[in-house]
Amino acid sequence: MKVYTLEEFASNNETPEIVFWVGCAGSFDSRAQKITHALVTILNKADIKFAVLGNEESCTGDPARRSGNEFLFQMQALQNVETLNMYKVEKIVTACPHCFNTIKNEYPDLGGNYEVIHHTQLIQQLIEDKKITIEGGAFEGKKIAYHDSCYLGRINGIYEAPRDILKSIDSEYAEVKRNRSKGFCCGAGGAQVFKEEETGTSAVNVERVEELLEVNPDIIAANCPYCILMMNDGIKNKGKEEDVMIYDISELIVQANKW
């Protein structure tokens, strides 16, 4: 599966419809790479002309800013803004809500003004426009519970696009107790994923998984690579890794269509 870089588009005097911001997790983490592959598959199936930055993409700086290193954040962000502006990028899609939030809401202060959408928004629009369809049968008889990620939900108010996608899959959709604006964190945000847990009565991700397991799901769906990492660890903690699968919404679309 060939993926072209912005540099390759520019060398041919071409412009992509959209730039896929892969992110650190989607580039280097073996689990998150599967999400990257799923989104690339969807973009290709929808015949969307897209490009990635490749080696020219750096971390957005989100972990640096959340952990208090503003100097490092601005170094990383300004480098990315300079690169994106050099290529005259207008529209960006990312599978990571952390990248989504930083580029959409924080890069404008540094001269980076782009239309930024999360991959669940794009997928939902592609389904509405009938550019991709969802075949039936793959998830018949399965129950799917959805976990709202903080950076997509409570911080950016995007709740319905992921749910609309899941409800279009031939499965039973289950809403968990704490959802939407009252959703509960996976425990990774604010750069917490990179540090040891603090003393407390329970791990955040384990508590969240316990809530999700209350609805007896076969599948837990998420929209963030960090949420998926934390949910996987929580499921293992409960000894349920053979019974409950954790997937990004893009992976469910690919599986439903057997692409």
C-alpha cells in the first residue's frame, strides 16, 4: 500500500486533498500502527488524494506542554508550522485526539491556521456521502461499548460522529454509565502516560475498564491510540483479554468490510 509524502506531491506540482498527520503513536507504537494502516486503507478505498509528512513530521509538542516544558513545545510546534506552511497545507486529518486538539486549537497562536478534523469526523462524513459503505455480518450478535476520549469529547465537544459510525455497524451498541461531557479519563492524558502512577486507591484505567465491563461488551471501541493502550492494560488487569477486544473505530470499519 503506497503512501505518498507532501514532498513527493510538491515535486510533481500536485496538491493533496488532505494531509494525514500520523502522530508519534501512529508512527512508532506497534499497536497504534494498526490504526494508521486502517485509516490509510479507508482513505484509499474512498479514493481520497492524501499525503503524509513522513520524516518531516515532528511531535506536535502536546506532551511537552502538558508536562510543563513550554520551551520544548514551542520549538516543536514552530518547526511543524513552518513545514506545513511551506507546503501551503490547508486541511489535516489525524487519528489522535491529542494531535487534533493541539494543531486545531493551539497552532493558530503560532501562525498555523488549518482546517483540522478527527478521523471519526471524516469517516462519518464519508459514510454519509456514500464514499464508503459498511458491509453487514461481521459484528452480528456482538455488543460494542464506546469510550469517549477526553481530548475529542470533553475538550472539543465531538460526541456524535463516533456514535453514528458505531450505530451503523450491525452490532448492539451499549452506552456506559459515564459518557459524553461526563465521560471518564483513561488515565493517559496530560502526559500522564509517560510517568509512573501516583499513590491512590485504584488505577484510572482499571476503574474505567470496570465501568465498560458493566455493560458486558464483546468489543470496546475508542478513538485515541492512548486510550486504546490504557484500555488494553486495564483489560489485562481484569483477566479479560481473551473475552473483550479493544479496537479503534477505523479498525472496526476495515473489519466490517473485510478490506
